[in-house]
Amino acid sequence: MKQCIPLLLMLYLVVLSACNSTRIVKPLAKKQVAVGLDFGGPIMDFAGAKIPVPFSSISVGYGIDSNLTFFGGVNITSAIFGTVQWDLGILGEVIRPQKGYIPGLSIGASTQMMVDVFEANFRMYPVLDVNLYWNYLPKHEHYFYVNWGSWFDFWDRTQGIGNTKLYYPSFSLGHTFENKKMRYTIEGKYITPGIENGGTPVKFNGIAGQGSWGVYLSVVRKF
Amino acid sequence: MKNIGFLLLFLTITLTGCRLDNFLFNPATVTEYKFDAFEEEQRFVLDSSYAISESLIDLMTLESGPEDDRETIYAAYIGDQSRISQDTIILYCHGNAGHLDYYWERAKLLANAGGKNRFGVFFMDYRGYGKSTGKATEAGLYYDVDACMKWLKAQGLTDDRLVIYGFSLGGAPSTELTANPRTLTPSKLILEAPFASFEFMAQDIAKIAFAGSFYGNLEIDNSVEIQKVQQPFMWMHGTADDFVGIHHGELIQQNYQGTHKVIRRVQGGEHSTVPIVMGFDIYMKLVADFITGEI
């Protein structure tokens, strides 16, 4: 059977739904609103090339306080295929970035939720993000960051098969160019290290047959 | 903000017509079947010792499906049609890619199992594949394989001499029509490199336990349907299958609740290479022995 089949398109959605870019790393200013578009996903083989899955979502954020931001998002690609997927969360800045090399520390807690419009199957996954970010240029807001993301999956698998894998980590390195109105971010991510990625029609590019690299872009407008 | 709300509403309500079901099928069309003269790249090409006399090859068309979903499918019978009322027949259901020409060499292997033309072999292009009309669907798979059973029955085949063999996607109609018979009830079921279910595959790739309905409406679930099968069952799967991992087949064979099960985990076998890695002679003997009840 041909190895390169459109079945991978079926499954890109499945995988990508679990692979958003990091929503918000650095809190918004108090009462500030941000609206963003996110693109990208795990890198897979397709027609002889290695491409990031073209996943997309719309995100919003609101600065409850200078160190506390509410955020959410809706997955556009999932919606196209009949699954409404959204996330809601809150990000708190634990340590402000200091002069020199001491980074800021923020922690985000959110839930990814999804329901399909055909059978109304529902899933909800807790997500925890820990971010370190550096404002490395005086008088500028640009920063780069590292992220440790954690998905938790407590749902039984098909046919009532017990779920023995409850934790799905990811690690990201990103950079954000920021000015008064905009944030532009590029992020590289390593998703689910230690988890085998073979034996399926979708060929992901990870390390030694495990996990997948991912690339993401986001553009955010602040109001 | 209002505009964004409307945009989200629009996306959610108006764009939900897309489903991923169709991506399960990867048909190739053709204007003419060539069989031995087919020159495109194949997994293997048999030597002349496996040749089948042209007088024993019959390409035909069949009408398949109910009136509101009827298509003309192409099928090929290898063997002496006048002996269908006496012979044992292997009904071969191919995988999700290609068309009859791609599976011709495999069909010839089966036609040589147990000796040349020991068993009749019948295989078909599902709707949308090869020269068959229409578009591949899950329901269409079942209609098309059942259409072949109708033809075989009309030639005098009875349940006890029908063996159904499903490769990869072909495992779906094979299992379904053995578990829930329509025209004929296969007496034995052979599955090579089957996938467990649509949802199992989705979760297998996503790793996370998403619902299959997030992505499609396919109801294919071989690992559940196999529980209804009491007929003798043989399963073959390559341990190095990187397309449909062997754990798919393992789940199916574990769920089989009949009393006669033959298992072959083929060390180093990939998705399409089980007969090659096993060795053609061993493969053909295995199939023949299973059909004749030697194993």
C-alpha cells in the first residue's frame, strides 16, 4: 500500500489539536486587551517534504492586573471539521524580569476543551505552562522565552481501554518582538519527548522516533 | 470584539461540513486493466512459474448497492468459473490504495496457494477505485464486497466454501461481512495487517484519547466486530509495520472469541511485505493449510 496517503490529512487535525503554540508568556498590562492569530504545528512528512502542519487559532487575552492575564482561544481548523475546540486559562507572573540575566517567571493554567457537532463527544484537558522570559534589551519590550508545557489526559481510550499515559510534556524556545501595539512571536517546540511516533500513517519528525518538532508563528494586536 | 465573535460563529456554524472520512480512501483510477502487463512500481513481481492461464482470468462488471447508491464495479475472477459450485473460493479485499493491477501479483499468489488454481480467487475494485464508478465510502465497501458474494452465490458457491481475506483497509469489509453476513456467510476469515478501528487509529496517532467523532463519521471497528466472529480466523501482521502498527492487529486477535485462531507475527515484516518477508512458499502453504484445515 502506498505510504503517502491522504489519511495523514485526517490525522493531522487530531495531532495538531493537541499542539498549540504557547498562548501568553508575558502578562498584558492592566485592562489591556490582545487579539491574536496563531499558525503552525508539528513537523511531518508530506509529499516528500517536511512541513509544519498548518494549524490555526484565534486567541484573546485581557489584563486583569499587571501580573495577571486571562486568555482564551478558538481553534479555526478544528471548527472547519466540525469540532469546536477552545481553551480558557489564566496566566500569573510570579517573578518580574530583573536587570541583567534574571528572567521573569510566569505560570499559566488552562483547559483545552472540545466538542464535536455530530455526536457531541466532549473532552477537556488541563494544561499547565511554566515560562521563563528575558527582556534582553534595555528600553525595548522584546523578549525570548522558554516554556515547559504539560497536557494531562485522564480520558479512557477507545473501547474502554485504560489510559496509562496521563502526561504529555512539551518544551519550547521562542522569541517575541513587541512594541506598543503588536507582538510577533516565533516559537520552536519539541512535543511529547519520549513517546514513540511510529506505527501510524502520519510521519512526524522527532528525535530517534520519538515526539515531534513543531514550529509556530503568532501575531497579536494589543488594544 | 463583536466582529471576532461573528467570525467565530460563522466558522463554527457554516464550516462544519468538512469531515475527514474520505481521506481514509486513496483510490487510483485507470482506463484499462493490464494485470501481467502492469509496469508501475510494485512491492513484488512474481516469476513465470506463478503465471495464470489467460483462459482462467475473467474481468467483469457487477452492479453494486441499492438503487439510490448503485455503482458499477469491476472485479476479476481467477479460476474455472464452471467449478465455482464445487471449489473453495478466496474473496480478496484489497487495501486503501491502488486498484486491481496493484494487487494482481497478490491475487496470483493466492491462486497458486496449495497448487496452481487450487482455489478460485475473486477480487474487486471498490467504487471509486480502478474503473469502478462512484466514490469510495464505508457503506460502499460493504455493498461492493457483497455484490461479489451475490455473483459467487449465483455461480453456485455456498457458505462453507467461501473464505474471505482482507488486507489492510480490506479488513473492514471482510470482518464486517463475516460478523454481519448479508448474501453469504464466509466460513473462514483471514486478515493481513488490519487496523483496529477509525477511533483507535486516531488515538494511536494523536496519542491523546480524542473521540473519533472529532474527525469523521466512519464506524469501521474491526476490533469490535471480530467479537461476533466464530468462524476460524487467521491473522498475519508484520512486526515492523510502520503504517498500521501491529498493536492494531493484536487488539483484533485478542478480541476474537471463536475457538480456531491462527496467528503469524512476521518478524521484520512491513505493511505491504508480509508475503515477501515470510517467503512466498511459506505464505502460500500457510494460506492453503488454514483453508484446508491443516492448521
